[in-house]
Amino acid sequence: MKELVLLGDEAVALGALHAGVTGCFGYPGTPSTEILEYIINSSDRSETTVAQWCTNEKTAYETALGFSFSGKRALVTMKHVGLNVAADPFMNSSLCQIKGGLVCIVADDPSMHSSQGEQDSRFYADFAMVPLFEPVTQQEAYEMIGEAFDLSEKWHVPVMMRLVTRLSHSRAQIRTADSPRAQNALEKGLPADWMLLPALARKNYAKMIDKQDDLLSWSNKWDRNTLEINPSRTDLAIITSSLGRNYFEENLADYAASCGKAGLPSLLHIAGMPLPLEKIRALADSAQTILVIEEGMPFIEKQLRGLVPGKNRIIGKFTGELPRAGELNPDLVRAALGLSAKKTILDTVTPPVLPARPPQLCKGCPHHDSYSSLNTAVEILNEREGAVSTVVAADIGCYALGAVAPLKAVETIVCMGASIGMARGASEAGYKYTFGVIGDSTFLHSGLTGLVDAVSTNTPLTVIILDNSIVAMTGCQTTMLPSAQLEKIVLGIGVEPEHCRVIDTKPNLVEENTKIILEEAEYRGVSVIIMVRECLEAVRLRKKKEAITRA
Ligand code: SF4
């Protein structure tokens, strides 16, 4: 047995390798990126293990499905909003009779540290009727992933594992197995199990419904869903899940002391789904009020209102004991338990007020020059035509920082790939000059289809692809296709060659590039400007590689 200090993401990655996974796919996104990064760089990875970044979460999920069809264990990783992109294969895969274990790890980001939303992936697992695992510690993350693969193969269902930022990105010591488990052999899935033609899909849907009782029975017996009943406490019972348990335990000594002789309330920890109904009902029978401490949206709290209707008072995020938005923390849970705030050093010392440090583009970032050209072009157009003549829609990536001072260059940032569709929509709505600003990787991820739409309707708009030759924001993964391919793709979609401009972006070219943007803005069709310059990190990595090759 080895002892290692790992991030939650790394623990689950190593656990997957030790559980015999041989196909690992994903799209980078905070806080999930380190899972696949770890596997790609791991010496625990066998020679036959495939670990690859994919163009987007949907293609990653589909590749993992193909692995599972072949009888081998497959892992797919993404952040919570990435699951929206993979929702189609994810939902439909629940009707396939999964062969090699298939586990989808989704890392949620409560408090939106690096995301555009707080959505809670448990709703997706419930929607698809697939089991869900929620580790609370790095050790559990390491161990549970093997259990998730076993369950997937036993019941032929995909399994979701939900992580949250604080677990993904915090380190702890874990104990690992001595040797990895054997890998599955290559086999073939039965076509009837994998073809969702209506006649077959109906049968498979019925099978999925039939499996629910077995999965529920597993969940009721699963020893990670722990129930402790205290018959002396009929006033209150507590349910914890995800990191809610850690924050509860941090307050345990003070809370136990405050409970006196009657002792702690009955406690149910829910480590996964389907929700363990028998244990929930036993808990509900033991007390009048149930406090739910869960990380994320009030998912369990909402379900409880249907599971124990009218019988108990359910309190938590809906009733204000805990906040609806943002991450939990020990202090919030402390207050929900009725404990007074802990004295801290801040009660006696007033910390100095530090200047705000909003996130910014790196000094010398190519996006700065590209936005400078665009800003001047937009200013000129607005002065000439009035402010309701231009719209700049942007996308997700480093270049989203163009939204903040000093650039303040963009007006919308919604989701991966939305910039082109939104620029098109604004153009169709009546704006004369609309711009969709998108990175090279985001363009491949989900901008292509928006461009196809725009070309099909010949909607006047200008797409600006900021080609920095790397997936910078998530840790400098390689872009799926080299820069040289972008122009060919744009032309292949049908953009007129004279309106597909590939230009360098540099401080001394800002003025010249403004003119090019103005020219293309006047074109009453689809124009694409690919502004090229490597990200500073890409330059650093390239030079490092070149030095290694020379040595
Ligand atoms: S990492 Fe690269 S793309 Fe991102 S802000 Fe810095 S230089 Fe620009």
C-alpha cells in the first residue's frame, strides 16, 4: 500500500487507473481539468490505456461510449456546464445496456469560481435515472470510482460521479491499492442493446425502469449511505451530503456539547443516488424536523418534500437556514446548527483594506491588441451610426476578460460557442454591425455550427476568431487542430474566400487591423477574420520543448 498526497481530481484519476480503466476522454474545464491531465501524465497508466482530450464534451462522451460498447472500462470527464453539451449522448446512454463500465465524472462549481452558472449535476443523474456517487474526501474519491465501475457493469448502466470545486482542488493524503485491477478484454456489445431505434429504445427504456428497484435496493444497503438514529431526539434529524458532511463534522465537537444529554440528532449521510428511500423514511420517522446540509442546489431538500409529504418540516436552503446561492462553509453550517459564530482573529484585529485585483489578461497577451483594434472599429461605427448599430458578442476563454476594464470590449458571454449565434440573432433583429468573438478552441468546440447557420442564411456579421494556438484558460492543452486548418474549415463551410481574412495581431498592427475590421463589417454577408498570435504561455511551452529537443 502506497501513501500519496493528491488533489481530489488526482485521487479519482488514480482510482480509475487502479480500477482497470483503459479509455479516458474529456474536455478541459475548471474544476475538472486535473483528472484527465493526471491520467495523461501518470506513470500508473498502462501502455494500452488511451487518454485524450476531445473537441468537446459530447464527442468525449461518445468516444467513451464506443469504448464501453467494446467491453472496456471508460471514463469521461467534464465540468458541470460541459454536461449540457454532452447531454444528448448522456441521456440516451442510460437506455443502452452498458457493457464495459462507463463512469462520467462531472465537477460542479458552487460559487461559480470559474463558471457561468452553479447548476447541480445531480438533477441530470436523476433525469437520466442513473446512479450517482458523491465522494466527500480524497480517499473516498479514490475508492468510490472503482465501486462506480463495478456498479456500472453489474447493472449495465452509466454511472455519474459528482465532484465539487473544494474537493477537486484540495489535497489530502490517501492510501492506494498495491496493484491495479485487471483490464477488461476487447468484446463486442449486442446491437440490440445499443441501437436506440424506437422499437428497441422502448424495450431498453422499460429495462431501465425495471432496474430502478434493484438500484434503489442497492442504495438502501450501500454502507456509504450511513444512518445513525438517536431515539432520544425526536425534535430534529440531519441529512448531509457532499462537502456538507465535512462542514458538519468541523462543528461536531461544539454541536455535540450544545446538544447536552439528549445527544446529537439522528444523522443520515447520503453518498449517492438513487436516494436511499428506506433510510430517509426511517430518519423521517425519528424526528419532526429534518435539516438538510447539501453542497449545491437544494436537490435532496426538494426531493424530500415529495418523499415525506407533510409529515416532517424540511429545513435548509429553501427555508433560509442555509443560503440558496454559493458554496457552503463551516461558518454557514455552524449558524444553521444554531451555534454562535466562532471567535476569530478578525474579532480583535481589523485587516487592512487591500486594493481590488480583478482578473486581467496577461501583460502582452495577443487578445489585448485584437480587442484594441475591435474597440476602435466599434467606436468609429457607433459615432457614425449611433450606439444601437453595433453588438459585440463574445465567448468563454481568456478573451472573456476583454469584458472588464480597461478594454470593456464585449457585451455578451453566455456559453461555449454562443458568440456566433448571438451575433447572428442580433443581426437578424436589426443591428447593422454585429461581431462574434471566439477563440480557436471554442470555435472548434461549438462555434462551427453557428457559422454554418450564418452562412446558410447569409446573415451579415463578422466572426473574429482569436487564434492563440492553445487552450490557454484551462491550463494550456493543445488545440485539437493546428492553426493552419482553421482557414480551410471556414472556407469549407462556405465563407467567401475574399471575406475570410487571416491576419497577425500585434501592437504595431492595431491600426491596420482596425481598418480590416471596418472593411469586413461593411460586407453584407458572413465574414471571418482570424487574428493570429500565440498566447504567451504557448510561446513559453514551445521554447521549453525546443530546448529539450536541442539538448
Ligand atoms: S494565458 Fe495566454 S491567452 Fe490567456 S491571458 Fe495570458 S497570454 Fe492571454
